[in-house]
Amino acid sequence: MTLHRVAARRDQNEKVICEALNRVGVVTWRISAPGVPDLLCGHRGRWFLIEVKFKRAGLSPDQQRFHAVAATLKLPVHTVRTVEEALDVVGGVAP
């Protein structure tokens, strides 16, 4: 079983969010597996799981299950909709 789906649907704002994170020194990896957050980000010795949502889109049932399991492990998953929200997660500054 692979962790990457062939034609994973990406949110429209994901590219601009990744670009903004990269500009402030965040390394981003796009992840494609059912329920798993969209991005694994590394910055200043810390790791972040980020779920990117467009406008008012909600979490899928698989994503809700992942978030619940992650919470029991004290592993935060951050849901962002804008560049500013993503930069806040990693403690960056607006480009």
C-alpha cells in the first residue's frame, strides 16, 4: 500500500500557502493519504502537521478520525485557510 494517491485533490490555496511558508524558511512536504493532513512542515527544529482547507470546507470523516487520534497522542494538527494562519502556526512573519 502506498501513502500517495495518484490524483489526490489539493485545495486551491495550498500552493500559495506552501510558497509563503518556504519564503520564511519552512520546509514543506505534501502528503497524500486518506485522512492524513496535507502538509508536514519543518521549521526551527520543530515539526508541524497542517491541514489546508479552502474557504469554509470542513474536515472529512477520515480527517476527523486522524485529528482525534493525533489529539490523544498530544500531536497537534493545525487547520489553516490563509497564508497568515499558516505563518502563525510556524511562528513566522508575513512575507
